[in-house]
Amino acid sequence: GAVVSQHPSWVICKSGTSVKIECRSLDFQATTMFWYRQFPKQSLMLMATSNEGSKATYEQGVEKDKFLINHASLTLSTLTVTSAHPEDSSFYICSAFRYSNQPQHFGDGTRLSIL
Amino acid sequence: ELKVEQNPLFLSMQEGKNYTIYCNYSTTSDRLYWYRQDPGKSLESLFVLLSNGAVKQEGRLMASLDTKARLSTLHITAAVHDLSATYFCAVDSRQGAQKLVFGQGTRLTINP
């Protein structure tokens, strides 16, 4: 069964709306979680590394004020897309790993469509 | 900066045939992952390769890693339609920290 749960799976909203996406590790504690973005027919691009109890680390070109990340507990990280615009429409995927020599477990993804 | 390149990007093949997907990367790493993605879905882990010469097999898929050549291969044996998907390799750019850089993906279509 799934070890990383992501919610919601689909969001359609108007431009200017803020959207929060949750990522939970279900049966393990994750001090680190990752947020990726995937545009249609493209690869995954790492947006940021979410660190429990400290600030997220953002990749170059990702606006930290636009994509707010909170990792308040060892099982939950949230990504908030603030004042979303159509160009933010994408597939957002979170992941976490249990041990460093094991693969990341990916959530089911959130398809975000901004009208 | 680590770059990961897959080849080919698109592959259409008939059932029963064999083929290989290649994953080249530009800087030293000894941790490489293969994932599968079905349309509209998230990623499913296939293989973890953690050392030079590592070889893993699961069903009709076999993955290998040559860290000296900075090359991993994903070999498909006697392909079946159910293997149609997009396959990604990903390299850990920060040893053990799992900061992954993904290849472009190989879209595999297997025709009956």
C-alpha cells in the first residue's frame, strides 16, 4: 500500500487563489520530504527540500514566497501555492524516504489547474 | 552541475522483443534509481543501484550500473504490453542525501 499520501489529487481554481497541498508519510517518520513539479510530457524538477523543524531549501529559480513550504511534523509537509496563476498549472508531486539507501516513495501527485 | 541524459526518449517496440534504455550522467555518483510512471500517475520505484557493477532484476526488467562509465542501463527482455510506460532514471547528486536529478524520461510503447 501507499506509504506517502498526497492530498488533494486534483484542484481547479481561479487565478489569484492560494492552494495548499498536503504530503504525509503514513508509516514512517520523514525528517526530509521533497517537492517536485512536472509539466506535461516532461521530467520531474525538484522544487524544494522540506526539512522538519527548519526552513525549506529551494532550488534555483523557485520563488520561496510563491511556494510556501511548512514541515511542522515528522509526518507532514505542506506546499502552498500563493496567488496562483495559469502558469503555475502543473502536476505537483511530493516524496519521502525511510532510509538513505532506499528509494524515495512518491505521493500520487496533485494536478493543479488554474483558470 | 549534474546532468542526466536518457536515450532514447521515445521507443516503440513489438511484444517479444528485447531493448535497452541508457542513462548517462555527468558527475560522480554511486546511487542511481529507476522509476516507472504510467500516464496521469505518480512514480513507482523499480530499482535502486548503490555501487559499481550493481545488477538488479525483476521480471522482464534488469538494471545495471557502471559508475566508472557513469552509465546505467535498463534492459527489457521479451517485452509485453503491460510494460508500456515512461521510465525515468534519477541520480543522487548529494551522496545519500537523495537530492535527485532526473533524466528526461523514456516513453516506451509496446505494441501487440
